[in-house]
Amino acid sequence: ISFNCVDSSLSSLKNCQSYINTGMDIATHVALDLVESFNDEEDVNSMEAVMLEYAAMDRELNHYMRAIEETVNQIKREKPENVPDLKYLVKEKFTALENKNSDSDLQKNEKYMYFKDQLKEMRKQFCRRSDNDEEAIEQIDEDIAVTQSQMNFICPITQMEMKRPVRNKVCGHTYEEDAILKIIQTRKQQKKKVRCPKIGCSHADVKGSDLVPDEALKRAIDSQNKQ
């Protein structure tokens, strides 16, 4: 049985996934723009709803691709004499996966988690507290003592103000992107692990895959420089 047509379809589905990822990136930037320009909280919430819709589409697409791959692998293992009903088998596996769906799946979507995290950081950086947004208040209460004027915009590696800050998802510390990536590359060639350069941090295995752009911090730095 030739699966060339199936492989081509899977490739097209993966392209669709890249469009979903782009949409989520755009929605995140729009939400941050809204917070920075002091827009109504309702507008920000509408962007969160958009993110959840994208997360649902991403989950459905992942389940469909997984159903196809599992069906193909099953047929390759069993090597049936007659060509089976691929459409039926895929639908059966896809339905089984979809029946296990829960709201918590969407909350665990990596881009949605990044969206929520950046919103929290953005509100903290720009000290935005809405009277009718209990959740936002709870999120920033523990950090509210650290005001914008006290924020440390200096990279612990270069000792200069960051231009492209990235944050370590593991320990939460930020560095200039080029500086930390250069250290990671050098240590990799030496077959050594990278300790977080932030003084006092115990995290001893900084990986490039754990670094995410800290858009909220970058905006705070840019805003301060404009002033």
C-alpha cells in the first residue's frame, strides 16, 4: 500500500498548524498593545477568547494528524491483504481522541500559557490595575511592591540595558538574547551545561529551548527610553 498521498495531506495539515501559530502570535501582540495603550479590559478579554479558539483548533488538528499517523502505522504493522477503509479507521481514532477533550487541555496550550504570562508581566510593568478585574489584581499583588521605576532592565551578562530580552521559563530570569545564546553555544562545544548568570540563581542547566521573548519587558524598556 502506498501512503504518498497520505504523507502529502499530513504535510498540508502541518502548514495549517503554522497559520494557527501565526494567528496566536498576532493575537498576543494585539492584547499587549491594548494593555500598553490602556484600553478597556473587555477588549483584552476578547483577545483571550480568540486565543482559546485558536487553542481549540490546534488541539483538533493535532488529534486529526495523530489519528492519521496511528492508522498508517497500524496498517504498516498488520500488512492486510485487502486495502482497509482508511477514512473510517481515521475517523474512529479521531473521535476517540476528541471524546477525551477537556477545558484544561486549552489552558495548557503552550502559546496560550505564554499569552497569559505576558499579559501578567505587561500589567505588572505598566502598573495597570482594573477595579473590576479581580484575577489581574490577584496575579500582580505578590509582585506589586516592585514598581516600574525599580525594574532591572540590565542584562546580567552584558551589564547593559537589554534590547531583545528573553526570559528563562525555568527560573524566570531575563537576559539579552544574543549574549545568552552565545554562552549556550560555547558551552555546548565544550560539552558543558550553562548555569543561569543571574547572581544567586541555582538553575544550572539553561537551554535555548527554555528561552522565550519577553515582549512585556521589551515594551517597558522602550517606553522608559521614549520618556
